[in-house]
Amino acid sequence: MASRINQKVLKLIDQSSRLFLALSGILIVLMVFLTSYGVLRRYAFNAPEPYSYEMNVVFMLCSFVFAVSAVEAQDRHIRVDFVSNRVSEIGQQIILSIIAPMMGLFCCLLLVWKSLDNALFSLSLGEVSSSVWKIPLFPVKLVVPIGYALLGIVLIGRIYRGICFVIEHKKKIIV
């Protein structure tokens, strides 16, 4: 029973990260259209406008923060493995699936904490962008703690899977 619940929770985490990845892709496509629109207005009609640049900056931030959890969930990140290649398979699994994600989780917790603090401070000030188009910055700044909270959840899932692998591996050795 508990194993089925764990599998459902892990599947939900993976689906959430894939959803955020799809949203990130959509934002990148929107950035292409916004950039094309801005270039067309500037050079074809000699009527530059500041909105496309500012929206592209916001979309780029959102795109990065949304995609980082999916990259971790799919294990497609860059890995420096000169230390882990020198140990046994179980040692590699402990380093790459337990220790490294724990260090990443610590960094995630700091990022969520400080970025949420920054977003709430922005809300209390009523902070807006410094461009002609004064968009409120609170929603934009809130994206960072949301994205990194999802990354933290993905890392917890990776740590759980790593611990399960080590326990299963030890059972095979004992039996």
C-alpha cells in the first residue's frame, strides 16, 4: 500500500515537472514572436516599443525557472563525474542520488526562502518595473520560489529513489 502511494506521489512530481517544462517551451515560442514583433516595429515601421523587450526578460526568467525542475527530474543536467567514476556502483549511486541532491536541496531551500522574502517585500512596497510600462514585479518575483520549490520536491524524490536503490542493493548482497 505504502509503495503504491509512494509511486503515485513520484509520478505526480514527474508530471508536474513535465508540465512546467511544457510551459517553459510555450514561453520560449512566445519570446520568438515578441522579438519578431519588436524588430518589425523598430526597423520596418521605425516605431520602437519597449514592451516586447521587457516581456522577453520576464518570459526568459520564467522559462529558466520552470525548466530547471524538469531537467533534474529527467536527469539531463551536466554532471561532473571525476569523483564518482572512481568508486563502486553503490558508491556512485550514493554520491549521485543521495549526497549531491541533498546539497542541491539545501541550495534550493535557501533560494526559496530568500526569493520568497524578496517577492513578499516587493508586494509590500508595491514595486513596479522601471520602464514605461510599469508592470508589478511581485508576480514575476513569485515565479522564482515556486519554480525552485518544485525543484526541491524533485530533489526529495531523487533522494528517496536513491535511498530505495541502496536499500534494495544491500538486500541483494545479504541474501
